[in-house]
Amino acid sequence: MRKDQPEPDDSDVPHADPPRAGPSRSAADGRAVHGDALDHRESPSAACDQRPGPVPPASRAEQLAEHISYRETVAFREQAATGRGAWSDAAPGLRAAWDEHRQRYPERTRSEPRTDPDGGWACGEHRRLDPEQNTEAGKAHADLADEAGRHILPALRRVEAADPERKLAGLEHMIKGEDRLKEKLADYLRAPGVTVREALDEVPDAVRFTLTYSADRYSSGVIADVGQLKAEGFELIKLKNLWHADQYKGVNSQWRVPETGSRFEMQFHTEESLQAKELTHVAYERIRSERATPEEERDLQDFQRRVNALIDIPSGTDRIKDFPEKNDA
């Protein structure tokens, strides 16, 4: 793995920052966690032509808006603490608020991926694969889909069947779409000397799964199932406990199939935290694309905080340790 740039999506783990110039990653924080999975759907908000831009210094007005947003988030947390059921009561209004946001900030026209006459592939102005890279990327996508269906999913079905308290969710989205995979590969391949195989190894969520639990069995279920996944022969690469984050709630992990080197993502959720992730995923994608105005980005971050402030944190989540564990020394 190259060490000259931050790590891509850790859910790449749930919200994570997009790759910048080459194939390496930094630890995801609470803002960067949905990953393309954070809802395991291919969001239409993902811009083919996104490019990182300079971040202007915060103005006094922006600082004031962020302070107000923080106070509103605290108020939502206090509201949620008054009793269980806050999420189910608030969810319809939050969905309506998101619809209003999309009307206030319409999506811009997006570039569509295309295959060129010479067999190359392009999406927007900055993402391109030459004919050889495009052929290799298409084959890699097909191979991953085959491996996921033939080998990874059966093992996860055994984990699921070991206890009726957990359930696999979102299996229709377990494979990233081919064009979305090519977009990510094209980002990594902009770094000199990187091969398609090396770039593929930097995409954490080309294959992705979610396990859900009831809140009262969540923590014990996650701990047990991390052990079950290891017993199935999978190698744990990374695990992030993000229940402390204010814009995403859940646990995200990345795993490797030792025999093939293929990676897959596993997210662990309660029913509520999964619904919250799905509701905020497009907001996350808009922030990540860096196409939102500063005003919209503040609104998006505030929306994510409001949604996640209403999620009940299961007891015992402090027993779910990050891997590799943080060294506070």
C-alpha cells in the first residue's frame, strides 16, 4: 500500500473521504462512514467528474451557523433521551425534510459513463481507463461477482443461520455496479505506475454486506459474529466502532479472502441505524462529491446529525474494539 496520501473510503468504513491521488487510506471518522455502502446502493448522486477543491477558511457567519447547528443537534439528543421510540416518531418528518432539501438544492447534471470506440472507458472529464485497463476492470468485476456468490455469501449464510437474532440485509446490492467500480479504479490509476490489480485492492467495498441485530442483542451479536467470520477463514483487515460519531452510527469492518486476496466490507447495524444510514446516504454522497455549496454542505451535515441523534445506542457497544486497536500512548 502506498503511504503518500490519505486512505480512501473506509466503508469504504461508513462515511469516508474519496481517494485523492493514489492508492492508500487514512482511518475513517464519523463523517466518513457511509462509504458506498454506508446504504449499499449505487447512489445517482455520485458524480463522475468530481474533483477535490480548496477548502476556504470558515467565515464568521459559517462559524456561527456551525454553532447553531451544534446546539440544535444537542437539542435533538435531549429529545431522543426522553424515551425510546424517538426514531420511529421522527422518521416520517425527517424523510419529508430530506425531500424539501432536494427541492431547495436540485441535483446538477451529471456526466454519464461511456465506452469509447477504441474500447476505452470514460466518465466525465477526469476519469478514464484505456482499452486494456477497461477490459481488465470488466473482468475483475465479473470475477468478484462470481466469488461473492459462490464462496463469500454461502459462508455468511452459515454465520446468519447460527443464530436467528441476526439477519443479512441488502443482498441485492452486495456487488458494486460495474461503472461505479470503474470510477474508483480510475481515481486510483491516476497515480503513476499503479496497476488495475493494485487499484482493485484499494477498493474496500466492491463486495459489501450488512448484518442487522435487535438493539438488545447487538453488541454481543457483533462480537460473536466477528469471531464467526474469522472461523470461516476470513482475515480481518480493519474494524471501526462508530457509535460515538454524530453523523453515522454503526460498526464497519473490512475483510480479506486469504486464498484470493479479494476484499469485502461488512457493516453491523441495528434496524434503526440501518434506516438512518439509508436516509442519510445521499446527503453523505453530496458532501463527498465536493459539489455542494458551503451553505448546502452545512445543511447536509446538520441533517446527518439530526437523524443520527435520534438513534438509540445499544448497551455494550464500548466492548466492540477497533482493529487495529488505537494506541493512546
